[in-house]
Amino acid sequence: MSPAMAVMRRELRSYFVTPVAYVFMVIFMVLSGILTFYVGDFYNRNIADLQPFFVMHPWLYLILVPAVSMRLWAEEAKSGTLELLLTLPINLWQAMLGKFLAAWLFVGLALLLTFPIWITVNYLGSPDNGIIIAGYIGSWLMAGAFLAIGACLSTVTSSQVVAFILTAVVCVLLLLAGQSQVLDFFQGTLPRKLVNGVAHLSMLRHYEAIARGVLDVRDLLYFILTIAAWLAAGVLVLDMKRSH
């Protein structure tokens, strides 16, 4: 077994030794149902799809995902086990990847447990299940991007609260980057190409495209590169800490 897989198994097991994992999953499923059927006005729309479900995910993740990622490295630093981990014969990339994959699989499991909502929609009508599958893929990729950001930012502090706040702030900035109000604000001060660059940084823009059933390579690459870049930044921070 590779060191990354060993770290992943250790981390994944640690989620379920306390009630926190089960509380998270219950909260996620309950909020998903409430936001879809009530806040999302599912019944009055008279359309058999899961668009209200997926539309709410960015804002749901904005609260719940930083709560998962904040402990990845901040807890290690606070408990004093970070120094021990950094001295072990394990590549920093392997440690980072193992922790990230464990968190991503955990959130993926919570997302998978919302399948009763999918079954309910199929019972009430005849939705395009291909679009729903694309929505789940987009949602999981976005959760991965949030977790990668959180994994990186949790390396810079030993406080889980600070890690939570930093992650939430960065994620909301990336969500809002492509909104017309934000782009209008920069329109008069920045060159057009730079404004377009800001628009392409919008996580919401890429996620919504996938959630509509359009699996564009550019949108998939956006999430993959975002995950890779933030994990790489986190490894750099850990390397700096190990050097000192």
C-alpha cells in the first residue's frame, strides 16, 4: 500500500470514530432536502429536475466543507503531531494527497446519501437523469476544490476557527468572481482582458455549466487545476515549516 493510501485510510477512519461525521451527514442531507423542496420552490415549479438541489450546493458547501477541511492540518499543528508527521519518511505530497482524498471521499459519501432526493424526482416525473448525473459530478468537483483550498489554508495556522474563516472567505470570493456586479466594479479600472480573466476564475460559472448537463473539458480542467494548485501551495507551506 502506498503511503498516500495509508494516510487516506487513517484519516477516513478518524472521521467515524467520533459522532462528528454522522452529525455532518445528517445535517447535509436534511439541509439538502429543505433547500431543494422548500427554499428552492420545487413543487411550484412543476418541473421534474434537480436544478433547485444543485443550485443550493455552493452555498451549502460554503458552510459545511470548511468545517471538514479546517481540521486537516490545523489540528495536527495544535496537538503537536505535525512536527512528528513532518519527520516521518513520507513525501509531503503523499501526506497532503492522502488527507485530501479522505476528506473528498467523506464529502462524496455525504453527497451519495442524498440519492433519495433523486429517487423522489424520478417518482414524481421523468427527469433527464444524464443532467442529474452531471450535476452530481459538478457538485463533487466543486466540493473537491473547496477542500483543496481548505487543506492549503489549514497548513498556515494552528487554529481551526481561523482556518474555517480563511477558507470560507476565499471560497466566497471565487464563487462571486464572475457575478455581473463584481465585473462591473472592475470594468472601469482594469483592462478588458483582465476583467475576462476574473470572470473565468468564477467557480460558480464553471459549476453551473456542468450542473446544466454540459460537460465541457474547460470546466472540468478548471476544477482539476484548482485542486492541484491549492494542494501544491499547501505542500509548499509544509515544506517551509519542515525547513525551519
